[in-house]
Amino acid sequence: MNKISVPKVSLPKIDWSKWNFRKFNWMTVLAVLPYLYVLLIIPLFFRKKSAYLDYHLKQGSALFVVYTLFIFSFLVPLLPWFMAVFILFCLGVGITNAITSREKPLPLIGKMIG
């Protein structure tokens, strides 16, 4: 019988020094929740505790409006595809900003919320 040789795959090593796990606490988790549609309600109870959380709550509420518009976008051909890609992009940017403790606005919609 012929033996099948499997090529070795080497994965790149992750540089964990870029991640600051000391800043990752319950406030970070609460800052991620506004970007996840209905979970926007949970951080509302903790809004007054942190300006950081308040900022991400405002950004998440702007994304919530876009989610709502997405539901009505199915009336126009091709618009749902563009909106879905935009929502996924904003979702990635927002969650990344919340985890890395940055207060950068979401593309196109983040500067509309003051």
C-alpha cells in the first residue's frame, strides 16, 4: 500500500504582548454589548458609571438604527446586500474598538451621533 504523506503546516506565533488583558474587565464586556442588536438594553442600566461605556452605547444605538433600516431595505433590489456588508464591517470595527479601549467613531454613522 502507498502511504499518504501529509505536509506540515506551521501557524504563525501570536504576539500576546500587544493584548492588554488587565484592561479587559466587566466594563469592556458591557461596551461590546451595544453592538449586538437587542443586547443594547443591558448596558443602559450602567450608563452613568462610565463615559467610556456611554460613548460605545451611543455608537451602538447608531448601529441599531442601521439594523432597523436594514429590515426595510428589502423593498429595494441589491440594497440589502450592501447594507449587510456595511453592518458586518461596522460590527467588527465597533467590537474591536470596545475591546481595545478606543473611542473611535464607526464609519459613516459614528460622527452623526454627538
